[in-house]
Amino acid sequence: MPPGFVITTAGAPIDAASVVIATGYNAEPVLPAWAQVNGAAPPIVHSSDYRDATPYRGQAVLVVGAGNSGSDIALDLAGGGARDVWLSVRSAPGIVPRQALGLPAQVAAIPLSRAPRPLADAIAGLER
């Protein structure tokens, strides 16, 4: 395996050949200090520079950040031939289904954001 990162976990260590950093807000990339090392091995790519899973085929890849970008990239890597994909998060992410009541979540999310909280919570809980 090419040089990479060794991720320390409560269980066995995990080796990653590549790292995708998916941190930041509203298209403003934020790279942690450890990811700003010039010439770092393995390659470190920010999600804003990620295009597709092709360069990662057969590799173990660590995705840092579980927002929309990180989650979408991890899914793309898993379906695009990456050997293993790990998603690293600082705290538990808020995960919502892609569809609710047969509609894309965004269709309901926009009007629900304007509804009184008790009503929005009741409607959002219908499919549970």
C-alpha cells in the first residue's frame, strides 16, 4: 500500500491511501492545520476540488466531515470503486432521509422551515 494516514480508533488502526477534507461552510474551504502540509502523502483534496471517484478506485479513502459534501462524496466513492471508505466526524451529524412521504426532502423542508415548530415537528415525524 502507498504511504498514507493511519487513523487511530478505539478498535484496530485504519490505513487510508487518500484523504478528502469536506469541511467549511457555504463553499468556503477550511483545511485543518494537519492537512495544509505541502507535498503531503497521501494526497489531501478538499471537497471543493473533488470531481469524481475515478482517481480513488481500489484505494482506502478517509472523508473528513459529514455535511452534505462529505456524505455525498463518501457515497460517490463507495459506488465508484474505492476499496474502503471511512467518514470521520467530530460530532454526530443530523441525518435525514432523501425522501419523505414520497417527495424529495427539500420539497417539504422549505415550507416546513416557515411553519410553527410544533406543526413542522408533527409533520416531519409522520413517516417514523
